[in-house]
Amino acid sequence: MLTTNYNAELLGLQDVIVTKIEQTDEYQKIYIEVPRCPAACPCCGKLTDTIHDYRIQPVKDVPSFGKKVVLLYRKRRYRCECGKHFYEANSIVERYQRMTRRKFFSIIEKLTGVHSYTHAARECDVSVSTVIRAFNIISYPKPGKLPEALGIDEFKGNSGGQKYHCILTDLKNHKVIDILRTRYETDLIDYFKTYDRSSVKYVVSDMYIPYSELVKTYFPKAVYIIDKYHWIRQAVWALEAVRKSVQKQFSKSHRIYFKRSKRLLSCHSTCLTDEEKQQVNVMLYASPDLSAAYYLKEKLYEILRMNDASEQRRSFKEWIAEAGECGVGSFEACARTYSRWFEPILNSLIYPYTNAFNEGCNNKIKVLKRNAYGLRCFSRFRNRILFSFQKSAAQ
């Protein structure tokens, strides 16, 4: 009797009697049943203790001691006076299932990371379709309210017939709040118009015009911020365009030298050694356009390091005016872009919010998608993303 109790405790199931255990090299076969007690008829509700017959049901369980576990559940079927035959209630396995409840949830738990359904199926010794059916119980409704600091970005999803999807995040608490099927302005409007938007104080995005139009119309009291990375890289790209244009004018050996010195030109001069500064000077002497572009890049970096907001605003206006008349095409285009997005760019220098968290989420989503070789069903893809990030946040 003590052995039976200990076996039941090791098995981790409530109100289970272990009658026999068989061991093989690969499997543990455990014969179980539940205590007999009167059962209520599902038709008439009367209690009955009359047993019609017994049936053995194989049930897959979670592995134990390095072996796969199969429970051979001897379940009773009762007979009522009204003529109804029914199985006893149990806490082991759901109706129509062939695995225990805890194995069912262990399959779902395998999907908290970026593993594919195939990987989870292999780990749990079930089919891929079983893993998908298990995960289909996971579903997330729209969030109840919007966060104080809202991040909006897009990522390449290729599901549900759309190339790009939109991710919404809480930048203050670093949480993913929702995934939208498209990034189109009409769909974003349909989504946000159902919410009370007064709680949103900051909105951060890249320089995508539909986002700015959305913020102007539906978040007029919020501070609109352009992510630092997305506007600073415009100047870095402008410098890179000049470098590529200049290096084409030289011989092969000089072109290779310029190409390998890309990092030296893009870095701030204060981060370079004396030898590296000398190498930069050699390149700048070779072209007036490159020298002018490098000067503008360095001046922009100095503006970013200013602590006084009013001085920063004034210097940035001067930089735009100077870049717009410098005679270097790529920087003139950069100046026009900065002029169009002037206020949101300045807000990024004043307020601490960026889309860095969004970019990290997008990277994880790319890994998830790559491991799965793509996910076609958008609703399942959305639930998988939200499940992964909310589980990660809880841990």
C-alpha cells in the first residue's frame, strides 16, 4: 500500500491508484485507475454506482527519469437506470484526448521561445498538427487601453497576404501590446479610433508618412518623436554616398583603401586614435566634397552632445541651412528631410524614448519566422508573437 502511494506521488497526479509499472529501454508503462465512487448521470442527474464495463485507454504523459511515459488508464463506464452509459470523471485526460493535461500544456510551453512547431513536436514526441492544435487554444484579444508611451513600427511578416505587419509596444514598460495585420493608414485609423487616446502622451515611430498623419489626427496632444536611429542614419547615409562617389574616381588600390576606411569616416573624430585621424585627413585632402560632408557629419555629432535644448534647437536650424547650401547633393537631400521632420526630430533630443525596444522585438520575430520557414496564418502568427513576448516578460 505504501508503494502505491509513493508511486502516485512520483507520478504527480491527484487521486490516482497505480496498479502496475512496466519498464522497457525506452518507455515506462504505468497502469492506473481512479477510486470508485458514485457518479452523476449526465442525462437525468441521478447518482449511480452500477458499472457497465472497463476499458484501457493509453495516454501519453510527460517524460520521467529519461524515459517516455505512457499511462494505461483503466476507466470505468457507468450505467444509469435511464439507460445512459457514460465514463467516469477524471483529472488525468480531457475527453477525446490521448495525452494528459500536463503534457498538453508542456507542448504549449515549448513555444515560449523562437522554436518552430516541428522542433516542439520532436521534443514532445507528437505530430506537428498536434502541436498546432494545442497552440490554437492561445488567443489574445485587443488590449484594453493604450500605454503612455506608444511605439509604432513595422516588420516584414509575409503572412495573411501582407508583406509588412505593424507592431505596437509600450516603450515605458517594455511590452508588446499588439500586432496589426497591415501598416496602412486606413487600417491604423480603424484600430485606434475605438480607443480612448487621451492616455497616450508620447508616440515614437520612424519617418513613415502614414504614421505622422495618424499622430496629427488621432493623437494631437501627444508628443511625436522620430526615432533617433532613423534620422541620424540619414546623415550617415549621405556621407556614405559621397564616399562611394569619390572612390570611383581613383585607381583600384585607392578605391580599396577608401572602402576599407568606411568606419573611420562614420565614427566621431573623438573616438579615433591619432593614427586613424591621420588616415582620415589623407582621405579628406583627396576631395573637397568629402571634406565638406565629413565636416557636416562631425558638426551634427556635436549638436547631439549639447545639453542646452534652446542652443541645440538653434544649432540644428543652422546645420539644416548650411547643409542645404553646401553643394553636396546627398546632404542637401538630407537637409530637406530634416526640415520636413524638424519638430519630431528635436523631440527625440529632449525626451528619452526611442524605438530601440521595437527593433529588438523585430529581430526576435525575424528569428522566429526564419526557424519556422515562415508562418502563413496571420492570427496564429500574431498569437505566437504575443505569447512569446508576454511569457518572456513574466520570466
